[in-house]
Amino acid sequence: MKKVAVIGAGIAGTTTAYALLKKGYKVTIIDSRRYPAMATSYANGGQLSASNAETWNTPKNVMNGIKWMFKPDAPLLFNPSPEIQKYKWMMGFLWATLKGEHKKSTLETIDMAKKARETYFKIAEDEGIEFELLKKGILRFYDSEKEFKLDQAKKSWLDQEGMEWNTLTTEEVKELEPAFKNNANYEKIVGGIYTKSDASGDIHKFCTNLERVLVEKYSANLRLNTTVEYISRQKGELVLTMRKENEIMNDSFDNVVICAGVGYTKLRK
Ligand SMILES: Cc1cc2nc3c(=O)[nH]c(=O)nc-3n(C[C@H](O)[C@H](O)[C@H](O)COP(=O)(O)OP(=O)(O)OC[C@H]3O[C@@H](n4cnc5c(N)ncnc54)[C@H](O)[C@@H]3O)c2cc1C
């Protein structure tokens, strides 16, 4: 049986380990944190959304990103600290924006997101994973006529990909989400977009519950509080050099899958 190491126990690592275990590999999951899913997969927007998988490489977003750098309560903040990897990523982002790849990459992302969403649902169902899944769609609401019109216009191409991009009137928004009835800002709402097949859930719960299944049902080996320092090739095998507190250890594997999120760049060297 082939031995595979999965570095990282976030959503990418746990689901990758699951797929490998189902295919009969002997899997070891390694994470530097004391518990699974304590980095980006600890808390996020909770959206299981394929319809909202629009990529960000548009000139409008670049301009917003620059403006937000000077706004203390910006919804998204770019930290200009010098880091080669960050600036390389930025150049790639700007290049894709200049080439006008937004529509093409959005359609590709939607396709991938639809498959990912189905995989998520299937794992949860097959393994009885509870993660506060709510299959009630996702509603965007607008208080700017201009922004609403811009997003409405996307319907013509998003619908071709089988995305439901249903535009709602203010009244329909209120009907769909009764919480708006008592909201003082309700009068400002000019309309909404509802994507029915989307869902929401708690990613951290999903990861921790799936991790338990991986260990108890599929006999995965879970090494927490263990950081992979580097990967080398020795006699046809991949050797991971790991650190747990002050102890350094080596272990060899037939294959390694890196699902280390932002930690990936350190392991690429
Ligand atoms: C504010 C915010 C909101 C978001 N909202 C949504 C949303 O609504 N819907 C959605 O689909 N996505 C959302 N995302 C994106 C989503 O959360 C991430 O894409 C996803 O969690 C990334 O998972 P991951 O497994 O790749 O990385 P991570 O969850 O970061 O996991 C990487 C793991 O690798 C470990 N690691 C790193 N280096 C090493 C090493 N050398 N040795 C051992 N272990 C290591 C880390 O400890 C960590 O546990 C959001 C992201 C943010 C920041």
C-alpha cells in the first residue's frame, strides 16, 4: 500500500486525505497547529457558493484595492509589507486583469465550484458530517442602484453556465428574508440577487468532524503540532523533515500532497 503524506489539515488537506483513503492509500496528515483547521479554514464567510464564484481580476477591484489601503474600516486590506512572493502574486493578478481574463476565469471557477459544492454535500451525506449546512440559497441585497444594475447585467452570461442569477425587487427581497421587515435600513434596499442552489455551513466544524472520521473509520495517521521543515528526495522516496516542539524527526513517503495554504511558499524552495 502506497504511503502518502498530506501537509495541512484545513479544508483542502482533510478532503484530499479523504479522497486518498477512499482510493486505498495509507495516509498521514501533518499540521503545525494543535488542532485541525485552525488557519484559514477556522472561520470564513461560510458560503458554499458556486454562483458567487466570480473572480476579482477586474480594473474596478484594482482601483478599490488601492483606495481601501487608506481606509481604516476597509472590507479588504492589502498589507504592502515587502515580501517577494506577495509581489509576484500581485503581478500575476494585474497581468490577468490587463489581459481581460475576468469572464473566462469566472466561468472556469464556477465550473470547479459546482463540482466542489457537490463533493462537499456528498462527503457530508455519506459520512454523516454535521456542519450546520443550510441549503437555502444565498441572497445579495443592494442599496446602490448603480451596483445593482451592474450585477444584474451579468445574468446574460452567468445563466449560460447554468447559474441561477435571479434578480428580485425590494418587495421580493423582504418576502424572502423576513428579518428585513424590522430593519431600519430596509428602505434603502433597491433590489437583490438570489442564487437558489447555493448553501452555507461551518467549515471548521466540517473539517474537525471529517478529521475524526478519517482517523476512526479510515485509520488515517494524524500528526498535529508538527511542522514540516523541508522535503528532500532520498533513494526514490520523499523524506519529510519535521519538527515537534524541540524534536526533529524524519519520515519517508511515496508521495506528498501540499495543502499548506499560505505556508506552501516556504515548502516550495
Ligand atoms: C475572510 C475570509 C472569508 C472567506 N469566506 C469564504 C466563503 O464564504 N466561502 C469559501 O468557499 N471560501 C471562503 N474563504 C476562503 C477559504 O476560507 C479558504 O480558501 C480555505 O479555508 C483554504 O483552505 P486550505 O486548506 O487551503 O488552507 P488552510 O485552512 O489555511 O490550511 C492550511 C493548513 O496547513 C498548515 N500548515 C502550513 N504550513 C505547514 C507546515 N510547514 N507544516 C505543517 N502544517 C502546515 C496550517 O497550520 C493550516 O492548518 C474565505 C477566506 C477568508 C480569509
